[in-house]
Amino acid sequence: MKLPPLDPTDPAGLDDLLTEDEKEIRSAVRQVLDASVEPYIAEWFEQGSIPDIRSLTRELGSLGVLGMHLEGYGCAGMSATEYGVACLEIEATDSGLRSLVSVQGSLAMFAIWRWGSEEQKQQWLPGMAAGELIGCFGLTEPDAGSDPSSLTTRARRDGSDWILDGRKLWISNAPFADVAVVWAQTDEGIRGFIVPADTPGFSAPEIKHKLSLRASATGELVLDGVRLPDSAVFPEVRGLKGPLACLNEARFGIVWGALGAARSSLEVARTYAKDRVQFGKPIAAFQLTQQKLVNMSLEYTKGYLLALHLGRRKDAGKLRPEQVSLGKLNNVREALEICRTARTILGANGISLEYPVIRHQNNLESVLTYEGTVEMHTLVLGQVLTGESAFR
Ligand code: FAD
């Protein structure tokens, strides 16, 4: 039997592992992003903002990617693997855009979907799934990053109301969010609150001067005597398991998403190397360049297999948080290495926004840090391997 020619963008033939539905989602997402985002994304990154975030969010809502893996309340009810495939495609355009989708669907919406009352779900989820309402998720504080158990934002009861005071930092989507999920200390441990952005005492100033995720708005949350009714608190959940369950969902999307930034950079570098001539030959004809491309392709292939394996486990209800740590740690670290190597292949052009590589590389510096730093996920896995906790 004559085998078809090898696809240089998929030498291992990974495409065989996807279902027809998964491939359809991939092309539907690609089509929308190619038309609505790709032509403008470098400019948005350069200017540090997305000019019409509302219509973009509504478009993502119509595409069904907001809260894509959640059931009911206007959400698409797709599988975890389908969600992963979409995240890869979105981050191949820009990690900032994937952050918007992750924070909306896996952090803010998932928190309400998993921990909210029926009334809270009915009130918020359909509008968020449609992209009419934008959400953010406030856990990190100026003095509580990797160790969220030390957070000091405080919620106290006042009659049947709650009063919230404190400050959150580095919150994606915050400057334009309609609603914030805020985690605060109470007399009963950490609890989650749904804070409409127009509540008196609440503000979300933007953090400026970022050199990473520039096509994503990041802000503070300032809570100054914010009064909320009892209907704003998640009724049951207490303690860190509330926010950690949400982070686990978002991290799963990152396991896939980071590969998108890697794929884009690898493809640009491969094509560039075939065109760029030095010493009378395309630089692709030099062994050192080939070794770089081969190593990038190998790491991408291994990362993809890992993401797919974790996706299938999640769909089977067997995925453990430690396994998500394994995927997040490996895939973001290797994706960043792929982008850095691609950058070298492009030479001076590698630092220009005319090509996506430096943008992806800079973006991944944030992705390496948020949703648990490399060090935190290393400690999670270190504990799995040794039985010893080295966090403190
Ligand atoms: P720190 O915790 O101060 O850590 C600094 C360094 O010390 C890191 O390298 C860390 O790994 C290391 N370190 C800390 N403890 C240990 C230890 N025990 N052993 C070894 N090393 C250690 N947060 C939200 O709540 N919501 C969001 O939407 C959100 N969006 C973000 C968007 C961006 C662009 C960025 C950059 C961050 C965002 N974050 C968000 C915050 C992010 O989750 C935190 O930055 C992250 O948890 C790390 O916290 P930190 O920056 O305070 O670093």
C-alpha cells in the first residue's frame, strides 16, 4: 500500500487521534479567528488594548467557546477535549485571547456553575455564555500570590448583608468586567462572592506597562466597603477548595492552549528557514537549523500527546489535579522554549511584531507564572513522587 506523503506540520500523524467533531470545532474556531482577529492582533498587542472588546466577546459567545465545556444555562456542553482543541486554536492566535476565554469560561463561569445557587446560575450564566456579560476572577492579592491561603480580603456580616474590604491584583478581564467572582476571608473560612461591577465601593483600575499579554486587560480589584446581599455569596463551599477547583479547569485549558503559541511559532520558523538564504543556501539546509526545528517539533508532538491523553482522562472523569499540574508544567515550559528557539531562527526579524514569535514568547512568560508557577507545579509533582511536601 502506498502511504500518503508526510505532513511536515504533523510528522507523527497526530490528526488521526482526533474525532471528526473535534476537527470540525478546530476549523470553526480557526475560521472565525482568521477573519476577525488574526489581521489585527499584532496591532492590538502593540497598542496594548482590544478596541472593541464587547463585539469580540459576543462573537466568541456566538461561536460557543465561552463556558464551552459546561452543561446547561446557554453553555455549549462540549467535551473537555473539544474545549482543549479550541483553546489550542485560540492561543495559536494569541495567549491574551485564550486568557479572555479561559477566565470567562473556566474561572468566572465555572465558579458560578460549580458553586453557585440555582438563582445565581440563572442570573449570570446565559449572558456570560453569550458574551453579553464579561466576568473576572479575583484570587491573587498584593501579598498573596502562590500562597492564596494568606489572602486578606475580608467579608464580614452586617445584618443579612455582607461588607467586603480588600484588594486584588493581576486580575485578567477586570477593567471591563461586568461581574467579578471574589474570594475573601470570613469567620467561616474563605468564601466566594459574586460582585456586580457597578456595586458602590468597587473599582477595577487597569495595570499599565505590561510587556506580556498586551492584548489582554489586567487590573486590580479595589473593594472599599462593598455591600452585598446574602444572595451574592456561594452558598455551600468553604475554604480553598472553592477557587482551586476553578483553577484546575483553567489550567487544563492552558495545557492545550500553550501548544497553540508553540505551533504558530514553529510554523513561522519552519517557513522562514526555507526562504531565508545565507551563505548561498536557505538556512533550513544547515544542520544546526534542522536540529532546532526537529527538537521543536518533537517537543510539540510530545506535549500534544500529553494534552490529548489528559483530555481523554478528563472526559472519562479520571483526571486528577496533579496530572493537570504535570501537563501545565511541561507544556508551558516547552512551548516557551519552542518560541525562544523559533525567535533565534528568525534572527533580527524574530524581535519584530511583523512576525508573531516574539509576541507569543512574551505572552508565555505570563502563562508560565499564572495559574500556578512552574515552581508550584514542580512542588506538586515533587510531593507525588516523594510523599514529602516542600511548600513550606
Ligand atoms: P509569588 O507568589 O510572589 O512568587 C514569586 C516567585 O517565588 C515565583 O517564581 C514562585 O514560584 C516562587 N515561589 C513562591 N513560593 C515558593 C516556594 N514555596 N518554593 C519555591 N518557589 C516559590 N490571579 C487571579 O487571581 N486572577 C487572574 O485573573 C489573574 N490573571 C493574571 C494575569 C497575568 C498577566 C498575570 C501575570 C498574573 C495573573 N494572576 C491572576 C496572578 C497569578 O496567578 C500570580 O501572579 C501567580 O499565582 C504568582 O503569584 P505572584 O506573582 O504573587 O508571585
